[in-house]
Amino acid sequence: MEKTNYTVATWMNKSPITIQPSMRIKDALTILCQYKKNELPVVEEGRVHGILRIHDVIASLDEISGDNSITAMMKSDYSTVFADYLMEDITHLPVYIVDRQSGKMIGELSEVEMLTFQKRIMQELNDKSETIQWYELTFDTAYEGLTVVNEKGVIQLFNQAYSRYVGVPKEEAVGRLAEEVIENTRLPVVLKTGVPERSQAHRLQGQNLVVHRIPIWKDNKVIGAAGILVYEGTSEIYQAMKRMEKLDGKHIIDSKITLPDMEENQIHFEDILGESPTISQAKKIARKAADSNATVLITGESGVGKEQFAKAIHYGGMTKAGPFISVNCAAIPDGLMESELFGYTKGSFTGADKEGKPGKFELAHNGTIFLDEIGDMPFNMQAKILRVLQEKKVVRIGGNKSISVNFRLISATNKDLKQLVRNGDFREDLYYRLYVIPIHIPPLRERKDDLPILIAHKLESLVKIYGVKEKTIDQKLLKLMRNHHWPGNIRELMNVLERLFVLTDSDHISLRDMPELMQVSAYRETADVKLNHIQRKKQLMDEVSKEEEEIIEQTLRQVNGNKSQAAKLLGVSRSTLYNKLSRYKNKKA
């Protein structure tokens, strides 16, 4: 932010009070008192000849007469400056401003003018401070990762989004070289060349990104560079292109271009919405897990999006070319679990497919098998699952031939597997087979800052599904949603939004459209807060009352039960003491 240079010409008093050399001292004193001045400039023919100070006059009252000319008391130790002198360079007051050409006095700068100037400076500082706060808030609120480095490549600014991407707190990032914080960064190259690199591919924390690297020029010199993370992966680029098509009414995507990553059943990390620290940490671990073939255990409450993470790991990892096979262990009856997982040969049992059927493990060959709700798997099946994980071979029901399978295992549960192990409901050896890379998905109530982006994305998708106009949501309704506990997590939110979208007649969804259940829930949560406050207040009053009772009893013991003497020691009247004793007695009764 540019510095403002103020000159004294802007702030000086252009009509200062002056006196002439021929004036008598008593007349000068009258003017000093009238205008409450400590000194006045002595001016003749427009030029300053000296100054008259009131304390010099008072100190010499015994030596001079009031009828004497002021020249006897006039001093020459005064300060003058030209009109273009900077206010910040003023060191003492008053100071007299003279014209550079004629030497004549054109103004004065006293405490009054300096105070006015200082008030303006304080106001400007407050305004600039507020502007900086807006910049910082905007910088940190942006979904795009933003960072700025100086000419040496040292990070000066680092927003929350970038911090979540690299897993380094911004307080730790600022002051460090960019290459120490940002993987594969080319900001030092941009600093060296001064050439911007726009819309460049960049891999960061296992995620493919589109980035801008922009040099910052000042006075024909590169003084820094800015790095901006623009898009996450190809799906965001594709979505942006589709929006442009809709906006322009033109087909801009070549139909010959195949976009395998755009299949509806595929999920990528950029499709997992949210920028809060908890979900960002989960995505960071998941991205690293995707680069390996290690077993992953995803934990979290129902509805948080565990299968989304499983698919993102699969389609972003080593097995993405293979199939993704999902098995809900809680939805398959115990009697069918084995045949579903291992398959069966023809004629194995009544009602079976005559040709036999491959199991889920076979179908997941060279791909990923996702065992959802594995905490509900029957105990007798767990040993068989463990054996498949160890040997990577399956035998179909009714068969005796081992079939080699190569798959990646991702499992998920909303239960505490450790507790199930302690209770004897889950095999400990299987638990440790599953617990290689654990990823915990936070509930929605712990990431409510993500609500706006989740809501915006869902409303946009509903427009496509129902083919109607866009609908907006009221801020008051959003506040109410932030107060809701969301026991059903993301799934509940998506259902509520679709209900609102379908049932609201207008294009703006308001507070009155909120489902009654959520209104009651939000009211109950507010009431619970008030109730807790009342209960705490009552608790404090009870504690004070109990302490008071103990003090009274202790005082009565000291005076052998003499209530008059006890009242005197306690500093209360005798009637007050009797009332308190009566109240305590009734409470005990």
C-alpha cells in the first residue's frame, strides 16, 4: 500500500495571529491571553523577525515596563520551514511556514493543526487496517490455494486453502522458502525469468492440479511471485467447459475427445467437496493411500461419504484401470454371504445358477474390492476373509480349485472395531490386517464451514436433474442449518436440500420452507443451551448458599450458639440471621 506524503502546506493555518515589533509588551500580553497562545511571531512587512514568549515576559516583569516595546523581549530561536516540508519531519511546535521565493510568512503550524493532522492519520490507519483485514479474510476464504513469495522465494502470504493442500500451517509456512513447503514448485523459476506460467499442470500431494504462477513487477523489477491453485484434476476443467457451453450456447468440447474420467460412477478427490481442516486432512491421507496398494480402513458415521472416499482412492490409484466392486456386508443375509464373496460352481445348491457364478473377490481381480460395513460381517466369515487376504486365492462353493486373485482391499465401518475385538465379536488378527492405513471421515457437525459449498453443489446438480431454473437459499435458512446437529450427516443434508428444492414454489428457498423436523431440532438445541445456562446458575447459587450455611454454623460454634453475637460478627441483623437459619432448616426437612 502506497505511503501518503503530506506537506505542511495542506495543514498549516494560513491566517495566523501575529504581532509587530512596535507593539507594547502589555498589548502583546493581552493578545497572548486572548488567544491562549504561549508565543507569537513578530512580523514586519510579511517577514518573521522573532518571537515573543509569554514565559520570557513573566520572568522579566520586574525589569521591564508594560509600555516597553516588545523588541526588548523578542527572541530569535524560532523554526521556519518551506511549504513543501513533510509533516512527518516536523519535530517541534510551533513552526512558521515561509514562502521559498519571497521569504515572507504564509502560515503557521501549531498544536491545533498537528492534532487535526494526527486525527486524519489515525483515521487513515484505521481505514487501511480494516482494508487489510478484508484482504486477509478474502485471502483465507478463497477456495483456491494462494501463496505469495518475495524476490528471494521466501513465502510472505499463505492462505488456508494452500495450507490444507500441503498440510503445513500457514504460520509455519510464512518465512520459509517455497521449495521447502510446496512440492515440485516452479515459483523460483518464475522469479528468475519474470515470465508468467498460466494454466500449468502441477502434481501436489498426489493430486493433479492446474495452477498459475505469476511474477510480481514493480519499478521494472520482479519483486515477488504469486502461486494460485486453480483446478483440481480434469473433472473440474470439464465441468467448467460444460458451463461455458451452456452460457454461450455453443458446443466447445470436441465429441471425438474421450473423457474416461467423466463416467458417472467414478469419483475423484476433487469431487469430495469441503475445505475444512478435518475433511482436508482426510483427503490428504487418502491421496497418499491412493499412490500405494496398501489396505485402507475407512471409519466414520453413517452418511459421511465413506464409499466416496473408497472410489476416489481406487480411481486415483494403481488399480484405477481395474473394476471397483462394492459389497455391503450389512445388507447380505448370513446364509448368502459366502456365495456372494467366493462364488459357487454349477449345481452347488438348489436355486443356484446352472453355470455357476464368480464371487466378488474374483470380480475385483486387478481392481479394488470395497467391503462396506465390515463390522457387521458374521464372525464365522471373518476367518475365511482373513485367509483370502493372506493367500490371495479363493475357492468357489462346491469346488476344489483355487483361483488366484489380485485385488486391493478397502473396508469401511461405522462401528468401533477395537471395541468389537474386546467384546469377542471381531477377530483381532483380521482387524490388524485391515488396519494398515486408517482414514477417519469427520461427521458433518464437525465441518459445518463446508455447508455453503455442499449446498451450492447440490442445488446446481438438482437444476440439471429436474431441468428447472436455479434456486437460491436464504441466509437465515443457512444459519439454521449451521445450528442443526445433522445426525444423518451428508446423506441427510442432500435429502433435505432435494426436498426443499422440489417442494418450494418460488426460486428462493426461505426459512418458512425448512422441514419442521429441523426447525424443532434447532429450537431444541437453542433451548438446551439456555437450559444448561439456567442449570449452571442454579448450581452456583446452591454452592454459594451451602458455603454461607457453613460459615454461619462455624460462627455459632465460636460464640457457643449466641445468635445476637453471631449476627454481629457476620455483619447482618439478628432478624436476617434468624430468617437464614429458618430457611436452611426447612430445606433440610
